[in-house]
Amino acid sequence: MSNKHELTRELMATGGIAAMIAREAPGMRILSDEERAASLAETLACRPEGPVWLFAYGSLIWNPTIQSLESRVVHVRGWHRAFCLSTRAGRGSPDNPGLVLGLDEGGACTGVAYRVAEEILEAELELLWRREMVAGSYIPSWLEAEDAGGNPAGHVLAFIMNHDSEQYAGCLERAEIIRRLATAAGTLGSAADYLYQTCDGLRLNGIPDADLEMLETEVRQEQARGGAG
């Protein structure tokens, strides 16, 4: 794809993600700078005591784009990793929307938490909001976390799915999820590569996810049958 971009700090800082979505999916409502700033301020106003850890469960694992002091594997309950966010730009198109991950209700999820230094916290979160809070598809939330032994590990900042968002796609049949992942692509790359890189990132961090492993196999099979876009 000739106009392909990489999701970088520079792209985020210059408002490139919002511009890309506005260009490729003109009907999608994009949050204003003021709305994003208000969202960040509201989130920080509810901040629990202690350092801020950002919870990565999808692309933030293999492409965090933020500066952090350390990382650790943590577990959250009540939420699970799912391809429930439809995207008509970036990893898909209006004619063939792709899918990316969100945290949806129920179950549990193991991911990677990144600790952000206090002196750069607001600047890093402002940058992150330009990536994750473009169209209001997520709700920033503080979730209780556990370490690998099941012991309390404080709170993590996570982006959970907004069921009121027009991009929410939590009721798709398995076959449609596989089809979209196998065929959809946009200027940030293919939905399949997003899946594969997430699986690689999970394996690299020693995090098992049987459902994503099976989905990876099914999507590769679909592409081998000629389903690749």
C-alpha cells in the first residue's frame, strides 16, 4: 500500500492518526482536542495512589510508543481481550472494515503493564490519548491488577470498550471475525498482521492466550485458501 504509515510517536504528536481517520472514514466522529484533554483530566482526577502503570493487552505490547521505566506481566479480572473494535481506517477500510482488540466485559486478561515516570506522566498520556482516544471507542479506566502469583498489584490504567461507540463489534460470528482479520487492511497495515504481532508479543512475554493462538491458526488457514486482501 503506497500510503502506508507506521504508528510512531511522531505520527501521534502531529495529530496524524486523527487526520488519517478523518481522511479515510469521513463519516466517523472524531473527538476534538478539548474533548480529549477533558477525558485525560477526568481520568487523572480519579487516579489511585501510587505510580501509574499502563495496561497493554494488544498493540501496546509490541508497539507501546510511550516511554516507561519498567514493565511487568499482570492479570486483571472481569475483562477479556477480544477483537470487538471495528476499524474503517488504519487496519481496514470503509468497504472492508478491519478489527482490532479491546477489553470487553467478562473473563480475565493477562497483559503487560508499563510504569511511566511521574515527571513525564502528563506529556506521555497526552500522546497516548492521541492514539487511543481518537473517536471515543474506549473508556479509560483504572482496574485492579494481580501479579503472576495472584497477589494484589495495585491499579493499572486500561482502555476498555465503549459499548455505546459505533465502532463496537462485540457480537460478530467467528467466521466474520476470521474473514475480516484475513482480508482487511489500511494505511497502518493489515488486520492479520495486527493479530500476528500481538500473538508474537504475548509469546515473547510468556503470556498464554489459547483463543488468540487458535484465531491465528484460523486466519492463516483462511489466507492460505485465498482470503487475503
